[in-house]
Amino acid sequence: MNNVFVYCEMEDQRIADVSLEIISRGRALANEIDVKLEVICLGHKLNGVEKELFEYGVEIVHKADDKCLNPYLTMPHASLVATIFEKEKPRIGLFGATSVGRDLAPRIASKLKCGLTADCTELVIGDYLDRKTKQTYQDLLLQRRPAFGGNIIATIVTPDTLPQLATVREGVMKKEKVANPRKGKVKTYNPEEFLDQSDLVVKVIERHIEENKLNIKNSSIIVAGGYGVGSKENFEILFELADTLGGDVGGSRAAVDAGFIGRERQIGQTGITVRPKLYIACGISGQIQHRAGMENSAMIISINNDAEAPINKIADYVIIGDLNKVVPQMIKSYKENIA
Amino acid sequence: MKGLKIIVLAKQVPDTRNVGKDAMKADGTVNRSALPAIFNPEDLQALEQALRIKDQIPETTVTTITMGPVRAANIIREALYRGADDGVLITDRRFAGSDTLATSYALSLAAKKIGKFDLIVCGRQAIDGDTAQVGPQVAEKLGIPQVTYVEEILEVNKKKITVKRRLENGVETLVAPYPLLLTVHGSAPECRSRNAKLLMKFKHACTPAELVREAEDYLRLHDLHDYLDITEWNVDDLNADLTWLGLKGSPTKVQRVENIVFTVKESIQVKPDKEGIDGLMKELIAHHNVG
């Protein structure tokens, strides 16, 4: 009762990175309010999945293993998660802000008639004063998220209903194993007992998941291009720079929308959030939506022909000039100077 | 046998994509009046999917539901101009302050009142909130399954629909029977433009609240043509329970809002010539930022 729950997303037999990130954050939140950390893990052939979860400080794993749970489908997962929540009455419930989590969490919130905050980038425990009733609520989950197209950061609370539900952006929280992992408990569920025929009417007939999923998120060097790159062909020089430096290529939403680069490389509020050692922004003006996805980079270099581009204000180095000349020169200089 | 009965859920939103300097007030709140009110882009794409089904299956009807102030009737008209058959505006001061849970409650009541629908189609999310919650929550409240992030309808008949949905790292094809709710992803095709004939036909379509403000010859026009009446429902029409509406029915509260003021770093200007870039790359290598 009253514990922190995380819905653990499975990619076949592998635990999704985003889930481990949230579990790590969930561990810290549970410590702060002195409750247990529990995880719900639904899928097929999940043998031994708990071992990895225990390493991240999970104390109880709720597990259901059945063919009908993989690949993910809304209804069976929603029915099981809602059943477990109704029984266990969590204080906090966290999901990844992924295509799975954003599909699942609202259904749970609607079923349990509780609050849900989407796409959180920060979760902390804190107090809330209701200005109207002058009532103070202690130890609530303060859920921070960009809102209004990324122009504001809102802190959302759900003072009167439990569980406090949130989906959390991938890449914003740090994945961390605990120092002294302990073996926790496993509770298994038989889906047949909980699922109705009506939960199984939608069927997956085909799936194409890109196997070698791009891993820009974990790349320590990112060369990103914006609308200012001008064309798909011009992006080639960015790929060359990324190859030379051992990094990856990303793009702003404007570049993706213009078809210069694939959507899977989109960095920003509606794409991936990254925090590399080095971020080289080429022809990116730096709208707030883009900055939300990269401003935590350790070092930022901006190459732009517009001295007034907003991104220059958060860059450590600014090169005002034509990127079609600057980038080749960077490649050349690097090759000449690397030992 | 008749065609399908389709409901499109659409929202009027401030255009957050083109936020200018005057969009934020000094106190950090949003100056909504400085932003144009538009048809939420993904909802417009959802309308297109509904119209494509209507093109394919004869006798299919498309009804738009929107919730908002009186001016949100523009959304209903925009949908009529593109081929929707009719529309309902849900409007009442008592809805004010509704979060996604309260909104989905109101929308689900409207869908129930319309009744016997096969398909509900809406955008994945609205650009002023980006929560993607209302679609799935409406589906849950109606007790029907959902398929989110639909990019394309591959096959549709009177019994079932096959759709392609867009995931962050791939695509999936699903088949589902009715009743069903679909949310449409931004990668789906754009909506067709207004049809000139429909524009002429429906340009005077309005809700009862709008109609009282109009001149007399206009009222006569409405007497002659029923299709010009946009249905308007309030809390009582929907028989809604006030505990689930507005601020009271909204479990999420905004504790505080910060305008994003990003800290200005001391940037170092690098000359775009060989010497400048050489210097920069040497520094990056020396400090192990690269290599």
C-alpha cells in the first residue's frame, strides 16, 4: 500500500532504457518518502527479468507472462495494470512517456479517476499550498513538464487523488544501479484470471521495429542540423563530421519536417532528449522546443550565419559563418591535429 | 445496410507554433489573445481520415464534436467546409478549468448522447497541452478499445478496420472491430482544403448562441435550412455530474508556472576561418571533448 510503482516497458525480452531510468528515479523518491519501490512487468518469456530489476533497487516485481502480453496491446495491459493498482493502491505510479506509456497511462488514470501529468522532465517530493483553502499538502509528487509548446515549465500536483500518475520523458533521468542490491519478491499473475474476451479484440498483424535502433541518446558527441542546413544533400557533410569525431547526427524539428533527415533523429521536445559531452548545432536557430531537448549538453558549439540566432545565447562557442565552409574546415583541422 | 457513423473530436487551440515576443506576459503567464485560435493540427488530420472513410463507404456520416467557448463553433464550420455532415459544440462556463480527465468525461457524454457510433477519430494530442490523454480517456470512459498514433487506414469495411500506426522506432499494423477510437499521428496526410460549394452552403451555419446576435434576414435563412443549425449542448443537456467537471472534477492542479528564461552563457566567438577553427579543434582535442 502507498508505495511507488513503475510500469516496466519491455522490448521483447529486454527492459526498455526509459524504464530503468524511471526506476532509478523511483528508487530515490521511495527513499525520500520512506516507502517501497514496486514494478509491474508484463510480457512474454520474462524469465529472470526480476534479477536485473533488483539491481536497480526494486523490492517487489509484479509479473505476468503470457503470449497475449507481447507485443504490447492497450487493453490487456491496461486491464492488468488497473487491477494491480486497484488492489495495491500505490501513492505514485510512473510510466515512460513513450508510445506505450502515453497510450497506457491515460486509460489507467481514467479508470481510477486520478490525475496524470504527461511528459515530465523532473519529479521531486515537496509541499503544496492550496491558496484558496489555505490547506497545505505535504510530500506530494511535484511533476514538472514543459507546456504550451515548450514556452513555459509548469509544476503540476495532484493533491486529492491517489495514485499520483506521471509519464516521464526518455533520457531526462539517470539510470543508476543501487550500491547494495537485495533480492526482492516476485508476485506472478495469471492473465486468464484478469482478462476478458473484450480485452483481446484488437490484433497486431504486422510489426516492423528497427532492430539496430539508433542510439543518439547515448552518443557523447552529436552533430545536429536545422532548417539552415538547407537540403538533404547538405546534411552529408554533417554525417562526415560526426563520423570523423565518432558521434551521431541529429536534427531539429524544422529539418525533419523539411525532409532533410529522418524523424528518428529528431532532437527536442517532440523528439529525443540528449545530454552529450559535445553538441554541435549547425544552422539551428534554437527555438525553445529544440533547446528543451539539448540544453543540458556539457558543451555547445553553434555554427550559424545569423548572429542573432537564440541558440548562440546558450552556446559555449559561436561561429558565425557558412556551415558549408566551416564544417569541412573542422574536419580538416581535426584530422591535422589529432595525434 | 447503412454506412459507418463516425465522430471526430476536435479542439480549438492557440497556435503555439508561432509564438512571438508578445505571447508571454511579464508575469510569465500566456497571453492567449496574442495567439491566433486554430483547428488543432492533428485533429484536422483526424478529420481527413474520417472523410476518407466517408469517400469509400457510402452513407457514412461524420459528426464533429468540439468543447470550448462559443467561438469554438469555428471548428465545426471548418469541418463542415471540408465535408463533415454536422457538428456539436459543447459549451458551458461550468466546464471551465477542466483538465484532461474532466474534458474526456464531457466528451464521452456527448458521444453517448449521439449514440450508436462505430468510430471515434481524434488527433493524438493538442498543441497547447501535448498530453495525448484525452483520446485514450474518452475510449476508457466509453468502454471501447483504442488504437493510437494512426498514420494510415489500410483497409476499412463495415465490420472492421485495418490501420498502420507509427511508433517511435517503427510501425505496426493492427486490425480492430467497431466500436473503436483512433488517435491520428502528425505523420498522417494533411487534411483536404475547404470545398468552395460547401463553404457557400455552410458559411452561415451557427449555434443558437451565435444566432441571437444576427440580423433578421439571417434568422429567416436558418428557418429555411435546418442544416445551418449547429447543435449546442451544455452541462444540463449532457446530464453531467458536476463533481466530474471543471476545476472540481480535475485532479491535476498547476502549482506554478515559469516562463523559460534561459541563462545566457558567456559565449566565445570563433572566427569562421582556418586559424579560428584550427584553434577551436586544438582546444577540443586538448580538453578531451573529442578524440
